[in-house]
Amino acid sequence: MASGKKSKQARRAAASAPPPVRSKGTPGRGRQADPKVLAIAGGIALVVIVAIVLAVVFTRGSGGSGIPKGTPAVGNCATAGLPGCSDVRDLFKGIPQQGLYLGSPLAPAQMVMFIDLQCPFCQNYETTVMPTIVDKYVRTGKVRVKVEPWAFIGPDSVRGQKAMLAAAKQNKAWNFAEILYYNQKTENTGWLDDAMVAQAAASIDGLNVKKLFADRNSGEIKSEAAAVADAAQAENVTGTPTVFVGKNGTKPKIVGSNGTVPDLAQTEAALDAATG
């Protein structure tokens, strides 16, 4: 699985390649949602001790905010960036972002993507297919894309989703997701912790890191996360990435079939039909 900095040429050369076979999931298929809901259990005894332990964990080295010590207050790719942050900056530079939307609201076509920040299939699609889509369709004003950050793989997915929704409050959601995909590690290993969230945020020029950490636990973010889950259920989304395309003002249709990862050719064909 690719990780770290890639050149634009390398990304585009890989765009026509099929998604790699992963240890989990069927080849050619997206990461499937687990129908089981994680059980939440808690004890009643030793409440005081548990509270003290939690207080120590969440305040150690972070000033009580969850932000690791030494994290810049404002993001700067040049001084604190993760590998690939300059490519991400260049990819989205000059393209309007509004919340979870990328591109002009006057675009004649729309694209909707359901993703999970831990999903390796999403990582492949985002780093090989989307750069071409952004340059060819979004930057030219033909297509506006909405990303729906879904969380179903595990706790890291939830943490990443909240942070991405918080980044959207500063119109940096796309940068945040792409940087994490460049530096993605094995799912459900605890890699997407507060330290990684802080590093990703600090890699985005002008992003207020403290505000992101404060916003991610707000009631508004909780409601937005629930809305994404509702939208996934309403559209019968069973895995990620799931992509929908259509003319602006119409209900977009799924690209490929449900549960499969569309390739560049399928995505471009759907966009060409929507913009033609």
C-alpha cells in the first residue's frame, strides 16, 4: 500500500491500474460494512478511579485539549508537513472548497463519494483516480464533488471522521483526507490517533489546529456524522469508496455496481455523460 510522497506523474501513471488486492475484502470490491454494531460496555464500580485515569490520559502532554505538545497552532506544510503535503496543496490550490464540497456550485454535474479514512480501497482511489478527476473536471468547473466521510471500520475511522468534519468547518476537509491517505497505515491498528490527527492538521497551510480539535467534539459534528450514516443507509451504500454521478439538480446514479470500486475509465465515462 502506497504511503508517503508521490509525484503527480507517478499518481497519474497508476490511475489506470486496478485497485490492489488486500488481505481483507474481495478483489475488485470495496471495503464492506460490518453489519454488527460494536458493543459498548462499562462498569459501575471504581468510577472515581476510572475518571482519574481518563483525566491523566487525555491531559498528558496535551494541555487537556488532546493536542500533542509541540503541535503548531496553525498548519504549515513547509515546516510541519507530513510526506505528500505539498502535492496535496498543489492538487487543491485555487479550487473553491465549501464544507464537504469541492468545486464550483455552478458546475453542471455533481459527484458524491462515500469514503472511510481507514479504507485501503479509498486510499487507492483517492491517490490514483481523483487527481485526474480534480484536474480534468473539477478545476475546469465541470463537476462539483461532495465527500461523505463515513465511519464503519473501527474507532480510528470515527476519530478521523470527526476531525475531517471539523476540518470542513475551515474549508479544508479535502486536504485533510488526502494527506491522511498519503500516510495511511493498516486499518484498526490505532494509527489514526490524536498524534496523527494533529500531524495531518499541521500539514495544511492556514488551518487552525486548536479550533479543529475543539470543533471535532461538538454537538454539531456529532449530528453531521449521524447524517452521513443516514445518507449511507438511504442510498444502500455497503462499502467504500462508493461513487455517485449525475447532472446538477438530478439524483446522481451509482458508478459501477454497489460494493465495487469504480476505476478511472468508469468514473470518467459517468462524468462525461453527466457533463455532455
